[in-house]
Amino acid sequence: MWAKQARTKVVATVGPACRDEQTLRRLLQAGVDVFRLNLAHGSHEEHARTVATLRKLSGELGQVVAVLADLAGPKVRLLPLKEDRLELQAGQEVWLAREPGNVPAAPTQDGPAPAVLGISHPQVLDALRPGHRVLLADGTVALHVEQVEPQGVRCRVVQGGVIYSRQGVNFPGVHLGLPALTEKDLEDARWAAGQEVDFVGLSFVGQAEDVHRLRRLLEEHGSRAAVVAKIERPEALDHLEAIVQAADAVMVARGDLGVETDVAHMALAQKRIILLCNQYQRPVIVATQMLDSMRHSPLPTRAEVTDVANAILDGADACMLSGETAVGQYPVQAVEMMNRIAQSTEAAFAAGCTRSGRFFRRQVVHPVTAALVESAVHIARDVQARVIVVASHSGRTALALASYRSHVPVLGVSDQPHVLRRLCLAWGVVPLPEAPAADSRRLCAFLEEKGLAAGELSPGDRLVMLRGTRLGAVQNILVVDEVGRREEG
């Protein structure tokens, strides 16, 4: 039931390398908690088949699994290149064209010929001015804006390299005026609502209203999906606290954030985002290049291992794999490695070597619930409980408990299946399906039966159970149960 390899949750992106049923099954068994569908790629039909397969596997394995539909957002991308790739050299002239077939004739000159590039949102060229920077290929190729003309923007390559079709284009420090939800995003969000996904990722959030707008759209289409706000632009950092409060979960999307802002500030920005999410008890995912070398190697670099461990020590609820599982050669090994690193790092929480459990918390749940959650953690430690059980109608009590990073395993039960799937992002909380959440005596009996059968409980073991106010009772209840003895107190 709770013999999970790690308490830090693993989010894995589905792609060509793992879309078949056999690989998805292996990923589930390896420890994936949430599967991410990148709606920037693939068709609705393709993604719908993946959702159906995951729901089928979840039932067969008796394992709760959640689905995150990640909206593309107003990401500016290169249009297809002639050979699908192009090498740009330092000093070369580049035209960012409004219409790639309509640019001034290139003057005769020595050196490489001017390159003409089309982009997916040509209206953003209106915001550029001489002196602005344009970054391609995740910031590895840099252009300097020299002149803005009716046909486009003339740039000069200051840092050369190879670019590919459909790669992202970034304009650091430039307000582009693009909405957080594009027409494609609206269509994709409606599709996601119809698929009953558990999380919807909102890319390029700028302010809290972006989150509220997506939530209203999902609710209008009958969806109870949680909104994951992706922090990947400077504007989001300016409105971070309001965004965290508005969202159900947050993603530190380091790919674009590390390009849109000074990469030297990335580590501190990550720590700030995680700390604020911990204070407001919002699950937080750290994403991008966590084990990037494992796309082509069965082992990660030492720096990547350290990066994952530090994210967990900072307080991340989940770490995300992108290309590692979507297109990598070792998707299952990447998940197994993520779990190994997490399991090793989490020993620090049991030893009391981190700040988790001792930082200021915002008032998120009812004061009585907050007091009982803290008491449950201390009681579980004092009575050497084998497990903490949290029964929650909305999931908020379970999220409050997760923020303490208790070394005692936590089981989450609920009378709402969609809440169980949401708990797939809550640190250390193992969602338990089919448990009688509303009746404490029946729940204790259920857990004893399952735990004894699985060899995870023995007679005399103690369980601490915390139940929220909306599960068959008008008050919060804290119960200490001993396996083999039917007393409540």
C-alpha cells in the first residue's frame, strides 16, 4: 500500500518513446505518479488514447495515477526550416520576417548569406527595438536586433550555433503583449475537460487573473481539474504570491524561465518559488533538464543527481522528466533513477537535517485542522506509528500534512476519486483507492486487513488517523489505532 520507492512524486512526459501500453505499464511500476501530456505536440486523438490506456492500467494495477494536460501557451517558435536545421555563424545577418517570402534583397557581401527565419507569432516583432536580444535554441544562439523595418527585423548573430525547426524563440526583457491563453489553448482546455484530466498546466502565466480565467473555462465545461501555474517569465515572478494563491499547484518551468531571466538568478528564483508554495501548501513541481543526459545515457551526470537532490531538499513535491521519457532512449531507467535519488535524499527529512516542517506557514486550512495536522505529525512520532492516514473530502487536509515532510508514511483516502488523483502530486501521500473514507472504524479495519495481508503491518503496530470535517462528521477527528485492538481514542 505505502511501500513506494520514494515520497517525492515523479511526473513523466508521454511521447513517442513511451506511448505504447507496455512501456506505460513499466513506467507506472517504476514509480510515475503523474503522466504529462504535452499539448504543444501530438493530436487530441493520440492523447485520448494515452488517457484511456492510463485509466485502464490504473485499474488493472490498483494504483492511483493522475494525468496532467499541459497547454502550449503563447510560445513563439521558429517555422519549419528548409533542411529542418540551420547553422548560424557569428556576425551573420538574420531576418526575422513577418512573411518569410517578403524580405529585402540581400546585398552582395563576403561571408555567410543572410538567413531568413519565420516565427509563429509575427506580431511580437512590433515590440522589438534596436539593442534588444533574441535567443534561439534554449539560449545557446543569440541575436542582436539592429533595425526594425516593415518587412521584419534585421538582426546580427552574436553567438552562433545550430537551430532546428519548431524550436522556441525568446525575447528577454521584452513585453510581447501575448495572452496567456491562445485560441489553441482554449480548444485544448475544452478537450482536456472532456477527457476528465486531473491537472491542466497553464504556460506563461503573467498574473493571477490568467489562472482564474482558465479555471472558469474548465468549470464551464464540467471539469474539476486542478490548475498548475507554470512560472517561466519575469512577469510571473513580479506577481508570484498572488499566482501561488490562485493556483492549485505550481511548476518551476526552468527552460523558459532560465532564458527569459538572467540564468545566474535561476537557483534563487527556484528556491523562492518553492518556499512560497510550501508556505501556501501548494504542490510544486521542478521541471526541465533534471536528468537530461539520460535521454542518451543510462546514467545521469553527477551535477544532475545533485540538482534533483537539492530540489527535494528545497521542498519540491515533485520532479518532472520531459525529454528523458518522451523521446529518450532510457525512459524507465530515468524514472528508476529519479526514485533512487529521491529515496536517498529523503533520509535527510527523517534525520531532521532540513528546514521542512519548521518554516512559516500561511493560514490555508481552518485553524482547528491546522492544529490537528501538526498534532498528528508529533503524535505519530511519539507513539512510533507505522503510518498516518488522512481522510479528506477536498484534499486540503492531506496537502497540509504533506507540508510537514513527516518521516512516517502517509496514506491518503477520499470519497472523491478526482481528489485521490490530485494527491498524486502531494509529497509523501500515497493515494489509496477503494478505502471507506467516511467511517473511521471501517477504515481502520480495511487498513489492518490490507496491511497485514501485504506484510506492511503487524499486530501491535499503531496507526494515526486524521479525518477532515466533510467526511461523515461535523468535526475533525484524530484517532490512534493499534492493529489487533478495536479501540478509538
